[in-house]
Amino acid sequence: MQRKQLAYWVAQFSGWGFYIFISGFSNYLNNELSRPILAAFLALFVSGIVISHLMRTFIVHRGWLKFSLLKLFLPVVITTGFFALVLGVLQLSFSALIVGRSDIFASLNFSNGFVIWLNWWMILMIWCLVYFAFHFFERSRNEEIKNLRLEAMRTEVELNNLKSQLNPHFMFNSMNSIRALIDENPVIAKESITKLSNILRNTLLMGRKRLVGIEEELSLVEDYLRLEQVRYEERLRAKVEMDPSCIGCLIPPLMVQTLVENGIKHGISKLPLGGEINVIVSRTDRMLSISVENTGTLSGSDNPQSTGIGIANTRQRLELIYEGKATFDLFASDGKVHAHITLPIQSNL
């Protein structure tokens, strides 16, 4: 608020000072500049500031800053007309009292008076135009900031909702894996529960972040794959590869994890002989590329139009975070399902 007040007074003094300077310079060129005239100009300078400030007070008091341009036109024209009349009378008074032109009122006619009034009316209309333009611009900017904040809050809520879907989804799949081991091999099931607790702890920590390092995400993926390999044994073959130049790149948490889970659940688990799942991460100068490939075919909740948690969640999060700058493709080729993500590089290095 103090900065706005300071800017207002600087504009007031600068604007009226410029006007008086131009008027005085014109008199100087016509060899009409004298001390009394300079004193009259100084009085007009002070009067202009006082009158325009009174007009501003009237505008604020009447709440005109909230009006539309069409609704403002007539009130502003009338108000500036009145204050222009006041300034015109002051100008003539200063000429009579300070400059010594005592006959100025006697020689005043309608034509001369109208020109003086019109001159001040135009000046005050310009003053109002600048004043209202500034406030309309500021109101528009504040409204835009408000909308951006609301949009950011909405996006954050949606992201939190999406992340809250992932943890139960991940836990459900992991618990299913361990449940299958309880009867077959209680010892391995016990070890798997320990692994699961470590994974869940890391998952909860990652879930609080908007973005995580790609190496942190892949570490979680590798832990999950080791847990699943206990369940599927030789039916699951996995490989995780990352270009060293990708270290430090940031991605949404649990995004690769979700695609790996999706590939195992809808692909490898349905194949009697199992299959392989490969995670490959690479980069170009501006984009990070993440590929998850698994043996299988597209069907049911795996297809590109799916509304299942894994695929739908990935699409929504990419759209919310990257606003159309990231892509997600899901397709089948040569007996494998390929999930491919490209997103802008963000780094914590």
C-alpha cells in the first residue's frame, strides 16, 4: 500500500510539474516570463495537485473504480467539468491577484471563458484516463493472480488425490504377492514382508514430494521387482537401465513404479511361461525419455483408452504437472507392450 501511495504522489508531482514546465517554457519563448507569472504558475501547480487529489478522493468515495467504462463515462465527464470550472476560476484569480491583471474578469467573455474551461477539462480528462487505466490494469492483474492461485490450488488438490490413489494400489498388489507365498514358502514370505515394509516406507516418503529424482524412483522400482521375482521366480525376468546423464533429473513420484506394476499385473502374470519387463531411461538436451516394456498384448485395462488406475493416473498427472508438454504413449509391438513417456527435463543438480 505504501508503494502505491508513493507511486501516486510521484505521478502527481511529475505530471503537474511537466504541464507547468511546458506552459512556462511557452511563455519564455514568447518573452512573457516574469516573476509574477512564475508565481502564478507555482500557484497553479499546487492547485492542480490539490484539485486532482480532491477529485480522486471523490472517485474513491463514490466507488467508481468498480464501475464499467460505459457506466463511468457520464459521471466522469460531469465531475471533470465541475473541477475544470474551479481550476479556471483559480487561474483567472491568480492572474488578477499575482500577475496584476485586475481587468481580466471585466474583459472576460463567454468565448474566452469556454476556452479556459475546455483546456482544464481536457487536462482533467487525461488525468482521469491515466488514473482509471492504472487501476483497471492493476485490477486485471490482481484478478489474474487470484485465478492462477486458485488454479494452482486446484491442481495441487488433484495431484494429491491422484497420489493418494497410488499408495493403496501399490499396497494391494504387493500384499497379493506376499499372500501367494504364505502357503508355499513361509520363510520367503516373512522376508518379503520385511522388503515390503522398506518399500512402503520409501513410498510414503516419496509420496509427499511433487517431484523426485529418477534414481530414487528406479531404486524403488528395483526393490519392487525383487519382491515380485520372489513370487514369480523364473517367470519374471527384469532389467533396469539408465543413462548416467539422467542422474538428477526429476519426475513425478511412483510414475515408473505404476507402469511396472501395470506391466506385471496385466501382462506377465497372465502368461504361463511369464516374460520380461525392461525399464529404459535416456535423455536428449531438453527431454527425458522413459520406456517400460513388458511381454504381453494390449487388452482390457491395458488398452490406450483405459480408465484403470495405472494408465488414467499417469495421463492425468502428466497433464496437470507439465500442461501438455509431456507425452504418454501405450502400444503393442512384436509381442510386447510399450509404455513410453517423454517429459521436459527438470533437474535438482
